[in-house]
Amino acid sequence: TPRPLPPFRHADRWLPRQQQVAVRLAEAALADPGRGLDERAALLRAVAPVPEYGRALLQRYTAPAGLAEPVLAAAALDAAAHTDDPASTLGAMLEHAGDDRAAAAWSAAGRAAAHARPTRIAALLRDVLTRESGVKVTVRKAAARLAALHLPPGAATALLSAVGRTPGVHPDVHATVVGLAATLLPAEEMWALLESAATDGPDSARRTLLDLNPADLAPTHRPRYGELIAGLPFLAEEQAANQALFSLRDWARYTPAAGTTLADVYTDLASPLSLSGVRQALTGLAQSELPHPIGGVEPGSLLRGVVDRLLALIAAGEPEGGGRGGDLPARRRLESLVGSSIRDRRMCAVLARRLTPEPAVTAARTALLVRAIDLESAEPELLLTLAELTAAVEGRPVLAVRVAKELEDGHRYGDPLADPAAALAAVRVLSGRGGVVEGLLALGLARALGIRQNWPDACRAAIVELRRHPEREVGEAAYATVLGGS
């Protein structure tokens, strides 16, 4: 009957002869074909911590020319990092850099490296990273990560910089080195590597640059790194360029170059890049709490500058009747930019006034004025805003119908007003002026109030009064309103 195997977890407390005997028993069990591979693999992991003898047993299973079962060889390599001297196994793991056991060997190498002297690690990693052939790409990438993690910053910088500048380096290895460069800043060699990746590529390295967010970097490095990201939309292939554009909103607070890129792309009518992310970034930054010129819409701000440039393109004349992107492109971009994504009432009012000189964008201007209305404001302020809207629509009854509908749809939702008296007074003032434009706007506002307030007596009375309006179109529209409906 085979002797039972002892538990190995306290083997470091045994006498040397006891350790030797226990490992011999384990060796016999490992050679027993009647035991399953999983059982023998577990035994290799268990025997690894036995001082000296456990390490010697593992070496017979990790030798490159060994005939061990692949499962046992992988288990022995994995367990090598748990021996009494893990650093001594690094050399053996290096021998597997180009064979089928590379993945298991370098997984264990990462743990073993934590126990080795930096000078020892540096020599091994330099050999792996600079060897011209016989090393798998995954091993080179793992070696680069170990260099950044375990070597002194100066040694890691020198080694990774040399690898990144090596002609013909594999793109995946280069991308890995670029991704690690940020961990070694502010070394100028690493900045040079990052800048070279941004300007010269390849695109795999450019995409790696985009893996970092501002929070991943020290505050002092964010402006310079943000400038690299801001340049990518003009250098990278389309997918990476669009990804860079999407991330620029996060970098805009750290570098003006991010906002400049967003503005340049959005106003470049020939740009093939996706504009939805750019538009969201521009409007989001304008409505953020960031100070001028990134936030806000005052003269000199980022969004205001884009609006000014688009208005200049519209005034100068633009292509019309073309295919996708070839029919009034500046006008379409401006309408999308100042569309429903801008909700701040004050900003809407400021932008609406900026659009006043250009009649081609009256529809966009009136939409902004509708969103600028605050039904909870005092009566004089509310009447002033409505007067501005009325002036924009004056003499255009067809446009007035559309704006009245926008007025109703834009203000029918939300919590009921605490006191709708000022808004109802505005309805009466507009209706009393007798014009068709004022009457239609009054009806749109009255409908919105009725739905929002759940049709109290005062709102129903306002609709009934509008049915007696001198303009027939207003009266008929009021008769078509179902009191109590939505």
C-alpha cells in the first residue's frame, strides 16, 4: 500500500531529511499513471513551497526539452513562482519565451519578478525585448509590462524607449510600450514616445493613447497629454479619429487645444468625421460649470465662436441641392447645434439674439426663443420674452402655426405652476392685440397651461375667450381644442 502523502503547507518547519522524503513520495505519486492529471497537477502546486527539494522537482517538469504532459508542465511553471526562491526560476521561464508554454511561464514570471533584484530582472527583460527572433509577441508584451512594474523608473524608461524606437517592432508590442509610457512620466523619453505615436502611428498605438482618461494622469501631465489627443482627429484613421473626438469633452478643461479641435471639425464642411459626438461635446461644455471661454455662450466662448463661424459660412453662400452633406451644410449644422440639447433659458435667449441678423435661420431662432420662455417668471419679464418671439414671427402666419405648436409642446409638461396668473395674463395680452400671429401664440400658450395645470376654470375660460378672436384662423383653432384633453 502506498504511503499517504503528508500535507505540505508547513513543509518549511520540517527537518531537511523529512522534506527530502516527502518530496520523494510526491515524485512517486506524480509518476503513477493511475492518478488523474488534475490530481498530479495539484500535487505539483502543493509540493512547490518545500525548500530546495520542491524547486528541484519542479525543474524536471519545466525543462524546455522535458517530456512532461502539457498539463503537468503548465502546472509546474505556474507553481514555480511559489517556491522558496522564486527569483531563481526566472531564467528557466525565459527559456519558454518562444514555445507553447510561454503563456503559463510568463504568467508565473510576473509573480516571481516581485522577489528578484531589479538588476536581475533588467537583464532578463532586456534579453526578451531585444532578441530579434524566437520570442512570442505575447511574451514581449508581458516583458514590457514587467519592466514598467518592477524596474526603477530610469531603467524602465531607457529600456522601453529603446524598444519603442526599434525599427520594425511589432505593432502590438509598440502599442503596449506606448500604453506604459504614461506610467513613467514626466521622463522626456516617454513624452517623445507618446508624441511619436500620435504623429507617426501606427493606428494601434494611437488607439492606445485613447485608453487613458484625465483621471488616469497626474494633474501636471493632463494639459500636454490632452494636446496629443486633440491632434488625433487630424492624423488617425476614421475610427480612431472619431473616438478621439468623443473623448475631447473630458480634455477641454485642461487644454484649449481640445476645444479648438472640436470647433474646427464642426465648422469644416468637408470633414468626413462623425459630428454627433462633437455637437454633444460643444453643447455639453457650454452648459457645464466650466468658466469662460469653455463654458457659456457669451462673445469669445467656444460655442459662440462656432455659431459665428457657421453664420459667416451661411452669409457667404453655401452649396445647395447636393447629396449627403452637400445641401446647405452650414445651415444644417447650425440648426443641429442650437437644437433641443440646449435647455438653459438664458443661453437660449442669448443665442437667439445672435441669430437675429440671418433670416435663413429664423426657424432655429424661434425654437430658441420658445425654450427661453419661463412661465414662472413675473408678468413683465414673460411679456418681454413673448414680444421678442412675436417679432420674430411677425407677418408669417404659417410659421406662427408651427411656433405655436412648439410653444404648446415645449411647455405642456412639467410640474403644475404654483401660480399661473402671470402666464394667463400674458395669454390675455397677446389675444387682445387682435393679430393672427399673437392670437395663435396665445392659443398655443393657453393649451400648454391647460394641460400642465389639468384644465382649471381659468384655463378653460382662456380657450373660450380665444374662440371669439377676430381672426378666423385663431377662433377655429380654439374651437378645435378639446377642453380637458391632453
